[in-house]
Amino acid sequence: MTNKTAHTFHIPVMGTGYTVNTPLQVAQYGISSVVSIVDDILLENLREFYSKQLSLPFQPISSKTMDCRAERITAYLNLMDKMVKDKFEEVKESIVEKGKEFEKYMDLLPDVSTLKKEIQDKVNNNHYLKDIKTWLNENLPLGNIDVNIMTKVDKDNYFEGEQLPSEYNDAHAALRGFANSTLESSLVLSAGMNPRLYGYLEQFNDFYPNEDGYIKKKVVLKVSDYRSALIQGKFLAKKGIWVSEYRIESGLNCGGHAFATDGSLMGPILEEFKNNKSELSADTSELLYSALQAKKRPVPEGKLELTITAQGGVGTSEEHEFLMDYYGISSVGWGTPFLLVPEVCDVDKTTLKTLSEAKEEELYLSHSSPLGVRFNNLKGNTRDEGKMEMIKAGKPGSVCTKRLLVSNKEYTDKAICTASRQYQNLKIKDLKSQNLSEEAYEVEIEKMSQKTCLCKGLSAASYLVNNLDTTADGPGVSICPGPNMAYFSETATFKQMVDHIYGRFNLIKRTDRPNMFVKELHIYIDYLKEQIADLKNPDKKSIRNLEKFKNNLLGGIEYYRSLSDKVKGQFDQFKDQIHKDMTKLEMELKEINILS
């Protein structure tokens, strides 16, 4: 396959179902996207759906099969790989008559693309169709079907009453499902380091480089700070596994699960990666080559590719260009805005309407996730509405069928989910036994009732959009847009969104949208205030941590001021607006008293 890339953006993973079909809509046009492979039940249902559409034989993989999770994931990814490659061949074949598919591929490319000019020159100046086809086969980029695994979502599994070895844990099985697939793409690992899972990568040849530096299945680490990237990169390099890409995501100005930093902001973090990229590559390369030699595996002759990408809160072409031009970012992630593009993401009509009408106050950092990690949520989503109705009816919690987020052993020997009916009934029984005051009891019930069944909620829209049976899970939808959704107020076509990214069209009607860096700082200030308010009995360590958090935010503001000396030309207006907004937020931050 060609090493060229067609586009300067990618579509990150969103939920378990929102981007599960996205590669089928965008990969043939050279755009990479990320599929969640956590929900093997959804993938199996979709494989059956597409097999029927294409009149392909379908053999179900039973849940009674010991390795059903990995086998289902492999089968779905193989089918998707075939479907995308078939669509890509249609794009290349359409050049014969300059057909619609090829025109669409060309129209979506950025205007400044050297690839676009190459293709145009080749088509216009070459009268031999065979030569053009050969050139296209060698040079036209296909978008990646990348996959995501949340490393900590790795529960133990059982078969016929016996606990299975660790390689059958959820994340391990998902990794194996990807490793055994025909895909030539990347594994995006998120939510921090899982040493046992990282060690499992060693079992699969596709993750190792050959003499030419080619890696069939690359590793991408989603990180929010440089130190974590360096630690994880070295850990994997010592095992002979190269990290091809570090994907920097804003701690709070993003969709899905949100992992707040210690107050470190995205700009300074990107600067650190920019300044240390060569060192990161050199340090990890040295460890990698030693490990490969020790394993008697091929050692690449040249320098291995290492790219830095970024995502979280990007909303304008100017922000996109700034990340690329100033920080040297190879690709920018555009997630949340694509939730309003029905051609690209599986979002049902009811949720689309709620999303398009959402203002800042409807997009909030919730405690909905059973994992105990903060979660970006949308007020008015149909899953939460259904949940409240069940609580009023005296039936709290959800029947836990998928068991993807079980992690709590407070009342049981085997882990259960805090959003499950089993856990919540046990919790209520426990609370009643404590003879709490009515006020204290209600506070605890409120905390408990915030938990939502994300296993079902984050896949429900895909069932609804594709007319799959929702009997097992119900039709209630959970969705996890980032704060950036407030500034996109209507559904868009695929072409319109791509044109918006490249500055050829404007989808933001509001004139008060803050810059992504300003918005992130604002969110972090609100988060700091919340942490202070929740501190009932402050000790020295807690106060010290909050002071460090505040000081890091102030340091971030100073960093953005320093950009004035570094940024010239086309970004002057961009820089000036950041400066004005940061000054206001600095005054607000300085007024916050940690000890009050």
C-alpha cells in the first residue's frame, strides 16, 4: 500500500456504535477513521446485516463458543476490510469515464493537496488507461480502518463456570480479534497503560517491523501528556513494539470519557511534543532495536516513522491549520462535529435533533459512566430519560446483559456494573441499613442514580439507524459529544463537513464561539471550582494538588501569551483574540481561593 495520505484529518472513535460503520462511508475517499471493537454483540449483528445485504453466507458465532469475542471481532473486521476495498476499486474504476465516485474523491481533497495535482496531471496528460490504473493502484491512498481498545476495560471472562486465562479477558480478546484480521491499519490504545495487555502484543507478528520498517498493524497511543507517552513508548519498545503515532487528546475538551490532566493545557503539551519529538524517537528506537535483536527479529535499516496527531475541541479551519503549521501535527482529529453528519456516523433522528439544538448548558461533564471516570453527556438523551422513569417505578438500574463495564466488587465476589439493577438494589439495601438522615440518604441515591448503562446506550443508535432488533437492549440512546457541539447547530452533508474543515464552507452560524484553547481553559477553571466545592475535609495533600492544578493553569496562560513572539503572519488575528480572552479568564482564575 502507498505511504501517501490523502487528508490532514481523521475521524476518532465515538462511543461503541457511532463510528462502527464510518469506514464504509469514508475510507474509499482516503479518510481514516476509528472503530470501537469493545461490543462484539453489535459487531456480530452488523456482520449479519451486511452479509444479507451483499447476499453473502453468514455463519453465526455463538456465545457458547469459548473464543466468541475474538472470533466475532475478526469476522466483522474482515468483512469491513473486503467491503471497503471493493468500494475503493469502484472509485479507481470510475476514472474511465471520470465517474461520480472518482470526482467525489477529488472534490473532497484539500485544495492545496499535492496529491490532487498529481492525480489531475496524470489523468489529463496520460492517454493510456492501463498506465493510469497502474499509477492509481500504486499511489492513490485508501483511508485506514483503525480500531480502538480502552485498555482498562479488560474484565475476566468465564466459560462453563470456570475462569478463563487472561488472554480471554475483554481487551485481550479484542486485541486478538484485530491481530487475526486481514486489516492493514492501526490499533489505537486509550485510557492509560495496561502492562499485561501491552505484553500480549508480543504474541502477534503483525505488530513487528520488517527490514524495510513496514508494520502491518501499527500501534497508536492516545495520550494527554508527554511523560505518559515517553513511559509507554519505552515500555513497548523494550518488547520490540514500535509506537508509530502519539495521538494527543485534550483532557476535558473532548467527547466520551474525559481524563483531566493536572491542569496542564493542550497548547503547552503540544509544544513539549514538538520540542521533544526527535528525542522521543531516538530514545525509543534504541530500545526497540536492542529488543528486536534479542528476539532475533528483523531490525529496520532506516528510521521508523513517528507521527504526532491531535484532537479535542477543534472546530474551525483556522484552528486546524494552526495545529498543523505551528505544532507540526500530521493529522487533526474531528470527532464531535461529525455526529451531525448522518452519511458518516450512526445517529438516530431523535438524537440528531437533540444534538443540533444543544447549547452549552445541555453539554455537561457527568458522572454517568459506571467506570467512575467523568463522561461527556447530553441532557435529554433518551437513555437517561428511560432510566429516570424506571427509578420512579421502583426499578432502579439496568438489567446487565452485555457486562462490558463491570468493575465493582463492593458487594459481590465477581465484578458487577454500578449501573446494573443488581448493584443498585444492593446499594439501596446497604444505605437503608446505615440509618442515614433523609437528606444524606437522598444524596447517596442521587449519586447512584447518575450511573447509566453505556453498554446499551452507546450502541443503541446504530441498532436504530440500521433497523436492527432493539428488543434485547431497548431503544434508549446515550451519546457523548464534546463541548464543541454547542457551536454546530444543524445536520450537514459529508461534503459540507469536509469543506468546513478545509475552509471552503462555514457550518458555524454563531459568532461567539471561543477558540479551542480558550474553551479548554474555561472548562478547566470550572472543573477546578467543582473540585474545591467537593472538598469537604481538605487535607494538606489535597490542597497541595489543587494549588498545583491552579498554578499549571496560570502557567498555561503565560505560555499562550508567549505565542505572540513566535506566531507571525496569517495567525495574528487568531493570536490576538486568544490573548484577549485569556486575560479575562486569568482574572477569574486568580480570584479562586483554594482554602476558602
